[in-house]
Amino acid sequence: MAFRLTDEQVDAYQENGYLIIPGFLNADEVAKLYRVAMEDEAIRKNSFDLDDKAGKKTKLALWFTPGNDVYGLLTRSERMVDSVHKLLDGKAPVCHFHSKLMQKEPKVGGAWEWHQDYGYWYKNGYLFPDQMISVMVAVTEATKENGCLQVIKKSHKMGRVEHGFSGEQVGASMQYVEFALQTMELVYVELKPGDLLFFHSNILHRSEANLSDTARWSLISAYNRQTNPPYITETPSSITPLQTVPDDALLLHDDASGILENTTQFLSVESAKAKK
């Protein structure tokens, strides 16, 4: 039976600003994503480092247009797009903003400062944060020890908080983060491989450095409604309706045809650094 969110899960997301789905992917799907993450040349060539304020590095690769590679097929799968459609405000088609493979390596993987995704996206000219969402899939286990994501429960109801640079990252005003922590719950989002997290574009979240002996790798895909165009930065993928594929397409993908397609539009290292 195809995966579908229940009304209770949708209500929980709207109330708390996030929703965890254990076992969204099965063991075979996770194994395939992990192998691709480790072996794909396109990911290796297009990954870049961002420093936290302590100088520790987090490696990531970011792309805009999902293709017929295994990551694109997951991003466009019916179970994923249908779930996003239920969680976003409005009824317009769901579009893919961007996806990124986060590679937080043992001992050296850096922290991410407190921030809201909409704290970035507001600068691109997107007007409606309720029409934007991020979806994290755990490729490896995420624990407190290896720097799992932390969220401030219900902080999406605060609205957008001012952001500024901290190291090579953009972070939220710590004054408002501290205000939020006085009355709202801090949640460590520990995930098993294949677990999934939906989180609102305005929820405050961060992750600490990976001081463990195990890597923390995750895929994070951001989605947008077609009715929420960017007025400042041109990002065609974010207003192009997704063409969904069956859920089993990920496992049926022919590895010989290439894992991440050469046509994938990656964010360049130069562009990432220029955003400073």
C-alpha cells in the first residue's frame, strides 16, 4: 500500500512545525542512496565546504533540477510529493526548489548555526513561507553524538527572525533564539537510516559539530508552491511543477545509465562563496 500522510500527522506538522516519519525508506532504498553518496563522481566534484564559526567544515553538494538519477527519483516520488502537497499551504502544484547532500564527517564535520530556512529564502524574494518546506532523509544514523538536527518546537509560529553572517554561514538573531528557548521545547531529531523529517521553512533549527567516529550524511530537499515565485533571485526549478514518478522507481533505476546525471544543475563552489 502506498504511503500517505494521515490527517493526524498533517495536524501535528501544522502545530509543531515538524514531523518525523520513521522508516520512510526501506533498507534496500537506503543502501542504494548511501552507495551513490559514497561513489558518485558528480557529487564528489561538486561538493564544497562551509566553515562554522569555529572553523570546522561541513561538506555539501547542492543542485536545483531533479533528474532521473536515484536522488531525483526520490525527490519526485509520489509518496514524497503527495506528502509535501498535503503539508504546504495552498493548492497549486508542488515544485522542487533545491536538494543538497549534507556530508558531516567524523571529528571534523562542523556545526550549523541557529537559523530558519526562510531566513535565507526571504532574501531571494519568496513571499509566502507557508508555501515552502524542507524534507530531510537520513542516509546514515543521526544522533546527538554525531551532530543531529535540533529544532525549537512550534517556533515556526514566531514568523521570520532577522539573520546575519556567522563564519561562512547565515544565522538567526541569537537574542530571539534565546527568547524562544525560554518558552519552547528544544528537540533533538535523532533518526535511523531511512527515517524522514518534514520541517517548516520558519522553524528554528541547528546542528552541532560531529565529534563522534561516525559520519552523518543526509539528503535535504526543499519544495515550493508554483504560486510562490521568487521576485529577486531567478530560480526556474522552484516554479516548475514536478513530474512525479512511482515510488519503486528508485530501486528500478538502471545504475549503468549514470547515477547523478551530467545535466543536473549544481550550485558552484564560486556561487556558494559569493553569497557571503
